[in-house]
Amino acid sequence: MTLAGQTAIVTGGARGIGKAIALALAGAGARVAICHYQDPQAGATLAELQAHAPALEMSADVADEAQVIGFFDRVEAELGRPGIVVSNAGILHEAPFAETSVEDFDRVIAVNLRGTFLTTREAARRMEKGRILTIASDLGLLGRERLGSYCASKGGVISLTRSLARELAPDILVNAIAPGSVATDMTSPESMSAEALAKDLATPLARFGKPEEIAAMALFLAGPGAGFVTGQVIGVNGGSAMY
Ligand code: NAI
């Protein structure tokens, strides 16, 4: 399978799942652009991408309309019109529901849901044909204590994905990947409580996923083998959610 000649965008592509997806697309020959939030790992990731094909990185907050438009403008000018757009950037905030501040709730919704809206809207405006992928979460289907804002944002991502799949057919196929827990900085002990991490392991496969295991699904969904797949929420989750 080759994506040579195609331009791909991955938001939040400097590390973690986004980086693995960006590298998988670049490995298949795509020119890949990543954005990130002032991520110090972006330069090293860019060098890895450029080993495969032309690439670019840019700090752009996906919650900010002007920055998202500026990022897409630069990608189109330097790498060409995108044919694959992956809305991956996301943040997590863990707190007891009653102690969640309006500011924390709003920031999670702004990055995860408004960020997906802005990214996919820009994709819809500029793509003629192609694939849009969103990165949701199994928690967007299941819900989870102490993660209400995050779960609400990901439930919104799933609904948005389905609506887009209907509206952008047949030229643009739109699917969500709903990962289970994946070993990244987001699931490090600095980011999540021991209780939450223990829950993450209570699945049939009883392990964290690897970013490359999410990237393998993204690569499939971006490629010719997935030409009859749209509007789906595809769990890559070790069995945490079965639907
Ligand atoms: P991570 O924290 O390892 O990396 C996040 C990346 O997004 C970084 O490059 C960061 O700079 C970028 N980013 C954060 N806020 C941004 C913003 N406002 N604008 C632009 N870029 C921004 O995260 P991870 O684990 O790789 O997660 C990626 C996606 O996968 C997220 O949407 C997350 O919710 C989702 N996910 C992750 C799971 C996990 O267990 N790690 C499970 C299910 C879903």
C-alpha cells in the first residue's frame, strides 16, 4: 500500500498516538504535516518524518480558529492540498465531578471537541476527496468516574464524526478510532491517578495498547482497503468496550 503523492495532516502529532500515526503515514510515502501545542519533541519528530518524505511541523492550538486556519494554509502552500486529515490532538483532565471548575471543563471541550470541529471543518473546506479520521476514546462510549469532561468531549467527537460521514459522502470518508488505554504521556502516573490506571488495565487483554497499534488502524482507514468504511467508531481497545 502506498500513499505516495498524498498530503496528510495529523494534529497533536509530535508525540504519542499522533506521532505513531504520522510516522505510519510517512512510512507509506505521504507528505505529513503535524501541529502541536508548543511541544519540545516536535523537532525530533519532524526529523523522523523527513527521513521518509517532505514534512513540516508547526505549533498551532487546535482550539484557536485562526491558528488552525493558519496551519492548514501553510500546509497547503508547502505540501499541497490535504487528502488525509487526522484530528488527534487532545487533553485529559481528571477530577471529582463536583470539584471540576468551569475553566477546566471549558479547556477540555475546547481542545478535544472544538479542536476536532475546527480541524475537520478546515478539512471539509479544502479536501476534494479523501479520508478524515478522528481520535475519540472508548471512554466516549463508556463514561468514567472523575473524567466527566473528557468523556463528554469524546462523546461529542463521536457524534460529530457520524454527522460528517453522512454530510461529506461519497467523496470524503469519515471514521473515528476509539482507542482504549494506550501507553503515552497522557496515561503516565504524572497525568492519571493510580486508581484510574488500574481501571484501564481491567480489560480482557489486561495491558495498555501501543501507539503503533492505533497507527496500524489509522493507516488502514487512510488506505484503499477501507473504501467502503465510513461513519464507523472503531475500537482498538483490548476489549474494553464491545459494540
Ligand atoms: P499525548 O499527551 O501523548 O500527546 C498529545 C499531543 O497533542 C502532543 O503532541 C501535544 O502537543 C498535542 N496537543 C495537546 N493540546 C494541543 C492543542 N491544544 N493544540 C494542538 N496540539 C495539542 O496524548 P496521546 O495519549 O497521544 O493522545 C492522543 C489522542 O488520543 C488524544 O485525543 C487522546 O484523547 C486520545 N486517546 C488517548 C488514549 C490514551 O490512553 N493515551 C486513549 C484514548 C484516546
